[in-house]
Amino acid sequence: MQFSCKVKLPHDQRASLHELFGDVIDHVEIIEHSWFAWLHVVAAATTRRRRIYLRGSAEEFFADPKLVLHEYFHVLGQWEPGALTVWRYLVESFRRGYWDNHFEIEAREFADDHFLRFRALLARHRSSDKPDIQRV
Ligand SMILES: [Zn+2]
């Protein structure tokens, strides 16, 4: 059994996300091995306002740049401006399911559009000294 734990963004992730989203990334908390995420069985992660709950470990999450972009977009592009709410998400999922849910379409589109740039930023900001995931 692994316990839920808050993690700090590794340097390369933080610097790269900062270039894409700005200072607001510092308000986002990431919780790995989250029981809350396990309740939402369809996805690897679940978001709420300023929170990303991971089913698995932070290492798995950060190894998947598209997933990182996807989840940060839910938080900063949808929750933060108030477009996404639990109720709206449920209604949308009920109408269209997971894949065709417009919140999911938008997040996938954002991740696809920014993936190459994000990977380039990560490579640029990658430090030689690792590992740098810190649990807090
Ligand atoms: Zn999603």
C-alpha cells in the first residue's frame, strides 16, 4: 500500500510549465498515489481547482509530457477560469461519455498543440543532477 503524498515539481518540469502557463503554476498541487484519483477509474489522473490527483507515482506522471500538459490544461485552462465545474463535467460526461466530452477534447487538443514545444523546453531545462522529485 502506498500513501498519498504531495510532490514538488522537478526543476525541468517547473521551468517548462512556467514558460507555457506563467506564475500560476505555483498554485497547483500534485498528489500522487491518490485514493481520490482511484475513485475516477477511467483516467490516470483527476483534477480539481488547483489540484492534480494521480493514481500512480509522480515519476510515471512526469515521464508522460502529454499527460502533464493535459492535466495542467484542465487545471489552469478550465478549472481556474471557472469553465470546468464538477457539475458541468458530469453533465458533459453523461451526454457524451469520456472521450467525446468537450473538456477532454479541449485538453487533448492543447496537449497535442504544445507537446513538441514542451518537450523541447524540458530538454533545455533538464538538469544533469537527478533525481529531483521531492515529496513534501
Ligand atoms: Zn482529461
